[in-house]
Amino acid sequence: MQRIGSFAKGAWIAAGPGARPIADASTGEIIAEAGNETLDVAGMVDYAREVGGPALRAMDFHDRARMLKALALHLSEHKQALYDLSFTTGATLRDHAFDIDGGIGTLFVFASKGRREMPEGHVLIDGPWEPLGKTGAFGGQHIYTPRLGVAFHINAFNFPVWGMLEKIAPAFLAGVPSIVKPATATAHVTELCVRLMLEAGVLPDGALQLVTGGVGDGLNALGPQDAVTFTGSAATAATVGDGLPRGVPFTAEQDSLNTSILGPDVTVESPEFDIATQEILREMTTKAGQKCTAIRRVMVPESLLQPLADRLSAELGKVVVGDPRADGVRMGSVVSLSQRRDVLEKAGVIAGEAELVFGGQEGFAPRGDMEKGAFVAPHLFVCSDPDAARSLHETEAFGPVSTLMPYRDLGHACDLANRGEGSLVASLITHSGHVAREVVTGIGAWHGRVYVNNRDSAKEATGHGAPMPHLTHGGPGRAGGGEELGGIRAVKHYMQRVAVQGSPDILSAVTGRFVPGASKVESGTHPFQMRFGELEIGRTLTTEAREITLDDIEHFAHFTGDTFYAHMDEAAAKRNPFFPGRVAHGYLILSFAAGLFVEPSEGPVLANTGLDGLRFLKPVSPGDAIKVHLTVLDRKSRTADYGEVRWHADVRNQDDEAVAEYELLTMVAK
């Protein structure tokens, strides 16, 4: 029997006093024990703050992103060990892919987003700078900076790998250390994953700690700079949240009566009917229905209720349930005998308002020991009068249990979906844009995500129950009101937004990004002849002026085919309220600006990859002259060989009035 350890203050501590047993979900054999009442959780919090936090904050966003990628690569190389152990939780090979591969994929996504969407620095800029005076000598800038505490993650039993990785990835990217508290029933899988990550050798001391078993009164050590994230039941979430010290940020992902709606445009013959069948079938059987995003209620047009019940019953009849290590088994057990009791109790509540049309424990014969293994048969119910039902819209049986119910029209379907009073996800299967618009606006306020699928998207659709790291995972009301994932939004959850006020020079120094009005660095060397590391923020080239003639305008018009009247017809241009007469094309100005600042000879600049924020601010008439101030605005490393430089192009006329501005992107060799 394995003694599952906790990793605290840089050392492994084996299970000890107060340890609880862990059983193989399919055989009932006791395979491990976890927990230690003597564990110094408060000391772990201090260690994270004093050791882990400073080490992570010393790294910039790109350093942390590279760290996440290294963790993902290491776990990918050793995931078979996680697969092998995960069988003991009742999970099938398909379930391992959802949990383990999904978690590793989340690390990869945050690593990529960190490199592409975050600066190569220590503060994250939020929006443009705000001038607060007439001359621009004083202003404000919102930034995000890491909190100075620890992220304490309390996770559920159903995803021992993904549940941890999807929380620590944004916390690490933000620069905040994590303490992970997995559910005891599957803590042995989480512990192995933590051991593998530590073996990768890329985590600073104190960045990651693990508590297996109870936390005692350790949460009392937390304060306003810390954060607690919770995944589990509403009852436990309330207990945890109520017991936290005042001011500790707390987010919960909890009970969720997720819905799927079959659109009124669907027929038995349409591809959408098959898509709906497969979505429901997958959600009932993946992880034996133990997913916070699984479909619990299905709203069906009255005419399709019986056909869908028949089709699902036929498909569920093909599902082999049993020990996931046995050949041919498609659905394993729930995680424990106590969880089986809970699922069957909740199914009994649902049976008081709905008819069981397929499955149930009576006559159920899984491939395994029914007495020792936590096997639950699929339960498919039909509720013919969902308006009269109450418990059905309040009870989540956290297993392979789902209920079909008829609706009269889309308004009725939306009302039924919303009676769940908050869920992580609702899906809609329809080929009608009108139906999609009505449903999304009708249920969006009660659902964290609305997943729409049909014949056009089915091949690429990620699935009703698959949270993606790019999008928010969470939901209002019953679902807990929290938000996880969502790309860089999740990173900001572990950071503090602060408004910094000062001069452009001060704000540039704080943010590491050039602010208009800040001091510039002019030199005799053309910046296009300087390598990436030599181009400091504020480096500026001021060009000579070039006069724009009427011949230039007419030549550009005929050469490009852009003979818009404002460039070619004096009288018509004067009738336009924006122009004094014939004016230069905006793209002529852009082209001439490039001709003014480009250095033609071979050098470190490798490519122009685009421009952002182009604005034409004042018309340029024949006889006007333009010049350009080209300033290094920001820069990011991309590879070992080159980086991206963002330039601010400020185009002005002979009276020093701004006529155009934009941000130019170039790749520059190191």
C-alpha cells in the first residue's frame, strides 16, 4: 500500500496520523492512504509567500511561459505513468485523455498565450494611457501586477490532473505560487503528477506545494493578497467560503445542472439529430458522467421526445460498463462506493418526477465485482411534465444520469433551461441562426458558456463538456459565480489592477512601453541597422520632409485604380464636409511615410508583419509636406534568433500637425 505524500516547504512528507484510505474504484482494494494531521499548512503558506513568490516574480512573463512549456513537455514524455495509475480511479483510456492530455494541453495553451499576448516584462498593461492634462505632461495608466500571496487550489476528485493544471497554469504565469489540495479519493494521481513536475527541474523553490488529506485550520493563515479557488459541491463551497478570513478572494465552481437543447428545426433525418445523440451519449459515459460539465437535462421538441429516447436507449445498450482495464469496457466505475451511493440516491429523487426509460441498477451486470467495484449503470429518464417538476431542476446526480423533457416553443425551452438557476454550460444543436440568436439571448444570463453545434461545425467542434483554456470556464448562480480559464483573463485573476499616475517618462519606466510624450533617444545610426537587443524603448528616427504634389496624387490614383472623387474632383471634394478640396489618399501617405523611414540596404530587419491602429487624422492637400517620427514602442522576443519590435509611427505635416499614426510591427534579428 502506498503512503501518499504531501510536498511542503521543499520536502516530501509521508502520510501519517489521521491518514485516510484510498481504494481502487473498480475492485475495492485499498491501494493507498493519504493525509497527515501534523502537516504545517500555515508554514506552507508562509513558505510560498517568502520563497516561491519572490522567485516567480523575479522571472518575467516570458520566462514563466517557457517554464509552463517545459512542464508540459516533461509531462507529455511521462504521461503513460499517469495513465497507468489513473485506471485505479475507475477511468477508461478515453477518460485519461480527457483528464491528463487535457491538462497538459492547457499548460501548452497558457505557455503560448504568455509568449504571444503578454510583454517580456513584469507588469501587464491594461488599455491605453489616459492623458489627464492639456499638454500631455501628466496622465494615468492601468496595469496589472502580481499579488504578493499564494493561490490555494481546492480541487474535486473527478479530474486529478486537469483540475490542478488548469488552475496553476494562470497562477504561475501571473507570478503567484500555488498550494494544491486534491480530493483524497484521487490524490494519488495528483501526487504523481506533482512529482513529475518537480522532476522537470524548472520550478523555483516554493512555487508548487501539495496537501494530501485535510488542511486543518491552515486556511486561517490566508489573507487579502492570497486567493482560494474551489471546485466541488455547493455545500462544501459554502463551508470553505464561510470559513475563510475576511478579505480573502474566493471563487467556486460547484453544482451545475447543465442543459442541452435540441432546436425546433431538427428532424430525425437531419444530421443534427445524430449530433445531439452523440453529444448526450458522450456526456453520460465519459468519466462515468462525473464531469461538472456533463449534460443533466435535455430539452427536446415534443415530436422528437420518443425518437430521441429510443435512439439513446439503443446506443446506451451498446456501452460496456466495468473495470476500465478489461478489454471492450467503454465506461468505468464512479470514483468510490460512497459516490455510487450518492449518485443512486440522487437518481432516486429524479425518479420521483421522471420515468426511467433505460438502465438502472436492477439486472445490471458490469464486467467487474458489483459488490466491491463502484459501478453505476447509465440512467436515462424522461419527464413528460417538466413544468410541474421541481427536484429535477435542483438535483444533480453526479454520474451517468440524464433526463429528457419536452418543450412547446423556444421560449419554453429557455425557461426550462434557466430553472436550473445557473450552470457552467448549455448546448444548442441547431442549423438555424434565428434559433441560435433567440436561445443565446434567452439563456446567456444563466450560463457561463453556450455551445452551439451543427453539421457545419461538427468535425471541429470541441464538445459540449470540454472546457477550453482559451474561453472562460465557470458559471453564475448555482454554478458558483466563479470564472476560470479564459486565456489571459485567468492570469489577471491572480493579479491586482492598479492605476499609476505620472509623467510620460515615469509611466514609460514603470510599464516598459513607450508612452506618447516621453523622452526619445535619437542617434546617428538608423534603427533599421540595429539589432533587436540594441533597440531600446524610445529609440526614435525623425525623417526628412517630403512634399506631396498634385502629380503624386493623380499618379497614385491611376496606378492603384483608386480614383475616388475626393482625390480627383476638386468641386466634389469641396462639397465633402471633411475635405478642403482634392486631398492625398490615406494609403499614399502611408506609402510615402514608409519611403521616408525605410533603410533599403540589407540589415537586421527581417520582415514587416503588419500594422495596428491606423488612423488618418487630418487631410493632406497638394503642396503639404509630411515627415515621420518612428519610435520603438515595445518589443518581444519570439525565438532565439529574432524578436518582434513594435514601432509608433507619427506622421506630421509642415505645421507639425498630426496627419496619421499607426503601430508598425517588424521582426528583427538578434
